[in-house]
Amino acid sequence: MADDLAALLASGERAAFHGRPAAGLEPLRRAVELAHGQGLVAEAGAAGWLLGVCLSSVGRYGGALQVLEPTAAMGADAAVELQVVAGLAAATVAAVNRQLGRHGSARAHDEQALTLTGGAGEAGFDAVVGLAADAVGLGEAGAAREHQAAAKALVEEHAHWWRQRVRLGWLEAEIGLLTGEPEAAAEVAHEAVELAERSGAPRHVAKGLLFLGVAQVESAREDDAAATLRRAALLAESLGTLPLLWPARAVLGALVAERDPGESERCLASARRAVQTIGDDLPDELRDAWLERGDVAALRAGAPG
């Protein structure tokens, strides 16, 4: 039975970070059941965290929060291994809130993750880089840079941390875009794409391409941006990752509106369907926040598709 649990966890982790996230849903649900049945609290929490990662990656944010929030709520007086799992879950809850445009709520969950982890290890990194991303979302460039420096220091201590290095690249791209340095943003986004490719992480490749495409738009490199965003969208579609698909298609649709109205409308229609599908998985109060998020509301205000 333990071997079955280990195999299920391994299968789910591969899907979360190296494949199609939807493929991890059933193995991880089974892993949660098995771990609970055997009284393995830490393993159940780890499986739940990975399940939350897979659910959020495909845009099922409501389901992700249902799985993640109980694990994130474990107190600081729990065993150390449980604090680590709780920290990972709290940082992922924060990431979901960021995707919904709720940066203040995200910050609170990242601060919870930081308290649980003490800012150490992989879970601590997720908390620190999350706090930096929260600051970007709130327009606080100084705070973002402070947290970015702390995240970079953590990464430099661990040569094998590919995922964390990729995420640090995304963060540096976000800061570059926030501070009006799109060329610098494009450079670090390109490096993140290359590292994700070498690491066999297609979802991370797609997100890196999204950052790269936006940076190229901001740098007035429209042809490069269109090619990059098409690649990002096709990869995201193949992976079933709606949170990456809709912005790639939305930005591409706006970019090519004059030169190719047909492609533009197809892209925008695809993006609208994706944001609606994401909204359908959310509870009412979060659905309203999602649909009222500035860029989502602007997309939906266009012609229906």
C-alpha cells in the first residue's frame, strides 16, 4: 500500500511540474484517500498540496481552494514537516488569490506561509517570491525588489533548484515591466524559458513565453511578440492550462487586431471562453471578484464569442 501511495504521489508530481496538470488529478485524489486511510497526515497534506497545484494550473480555482485551505490552516505548533506542507499550501492559496486579482488577500496568505516556514527551504522560497509578486500587483516596486533580493539569496544556496530559478526569472520580468524596463524583462523571461525547457517543464515554458511576449509588446517588437504569444497559447492549450491560455490569447488578439481582424477575434473569443470557464468553478463571491478584475472585465466587455 505504501508503494502504491509513493507511486501515486510521484505520478501527481510529474503531472504538476512536467506534464499535463489534469493528468495528476485522479492519482492525487487517490493518494489523499490512501494517506488519510493510513493516518499519514504529512503525506495526505503533500498530496493535497500537489492536487491544489494541478487544480489551480488548469483554472479550477474553486476546487483548488477547497483542497488547499484546510492544509494551509494547520497551526504553527504542528510538527515541522506539517508546517512545511502548510506553508506550501498557504503560498499556493496566495497564488490563486493573485490570479483572481486579490493581491491584498494573497499577501496575507504569503505572510502566513512565511511565518510557517521561517523563510527557509522550498516552501520559504514560495512565500518570499509570492510576497514579491504581491508587491508587484500592488504597484510597490521597492517592496518587490526587497523580496526579490531575499528570494535570489535563497536560490543561490541551492544549485539544483530549477523551479525556483524559473520563478525568480518570472518575478524579475514582472518587476522590469512594472518599472518600465521591458528589454530587461524580455531578457530574464527568455532565460526562464530556456531553463524551463532544459528542465522538461512545459507549463513553466508556457508561462515564461507569456512574460516574454508581453515584454516584447512593451518593447514595440510586435512581430516577435505575436510569434511568442502564439507559441505560448498553443502550448497552454495543449496542456489544458486555462490561466495561461486566456492572457496569451487576449494579448495576441489585441496585438493583431488591425493587421488580422479574423485571427484577433478568434483569439479574443477563445480568451473569453476561458475566463468564463474559470469563473464557473468559483464560489459566488470569488466569481464576482474574478469577473470584475480589470483585464478580465475589459475582455468580456468586447463582442461575445
